Amino acid sequence: MLKRFILSAAALAGAALSPALATPAAAAPAGPRIELTQMMGRWYEVARIPNQLQKGCQAGASDWTRAGDGFAVVQSCHKGAPDGPVTEWKARARSMDPATNSIFKMSFFGGLVTREYRVLDHRPEQGWLILSTDDGKYLWLMSQKPTLTAAVRAQALARIKQLGFDVGRLEFPLPARS
């Protein structure tokens, strides 16, 4: 029974994390160089292209901590509302491009599911980054603070549009309540 549950969960995650039949014409480009220390800490989800795994997620966050030659990542969200039940996904992440450190391979469920993610842009002085799947199908705007000011958010959204993504497809989950 436990084995069946694990295989079902892995299949569901694989479907949610793998490319669909219709994908964007071009893969997501590698972003600017990022210092690995800038990835550490908590990143709050500001916006995302909808995906099945995060359906109903509010107050999402990713916690990155150094682990060996990579990172341990705990992604979490609250189902239904910012104070709803917490759902977590644990992953291991490793930089795949030492020249930029902007391409990460992440493995979930003990390595049963792996996926490449790319930091397309980051503005450490403003505390945000844009992350996408390698095929460009999914995208997240992440912040080091639970919310961005209206001006900074507008700049980040303009950058997402400039990168060729349809900002009209983005959803904006509610932030955690203070």
C-alpha cells in the first residue's frame, strides 16, 4: 500500500512538473550570474503561471539551505487560504551551470522526479527573482519579503513580459497573514 502511494505521488508530481504536449516555442534562457549565497533563505511566492501541483495554494514559500554541494529546498503553501492547512514538497537542488549558477536541477521524492529550473533574472537590490522551468512552461516571481511594493512589482512584471511571458496568465496567490 505504501509503495503504491509513493508511486502514485511520484506519478502525480511527474505530471505536474513535466512539460505538457503544447510547450512554448523556445526554452527559457539562462539568466545572469547569481551568487549561490543569494539563493539561501526564504523566498515568498508573489506570482506564478498556474500549475496542477499548486492548485489552491496561497502564501507559498521556498526555503533554501546549503546541503553538501547543493541545497535542500522545502517548498510550502497553505491550501485554500493563507491560514489553511500547510502542504510541503521537499527537494534537492544543484547548480548545473557554474558560469552563471542560474540553472538548477531539482530532484523530488528522493530523486524519482527531476526537473531543471532557471533563474531568468534577479534583482538582489530589490529582493526578487524570476524562476521558470527549463521549457518555459511555468514561471514564478519570488521575493525575499512576503510582498513587493507596487513600483517594484510593476518592474518585475514588466521584466517578465520583456522575457516573452504572458503576464495575463499569472495568478497572484495571497501572502501569509502577519
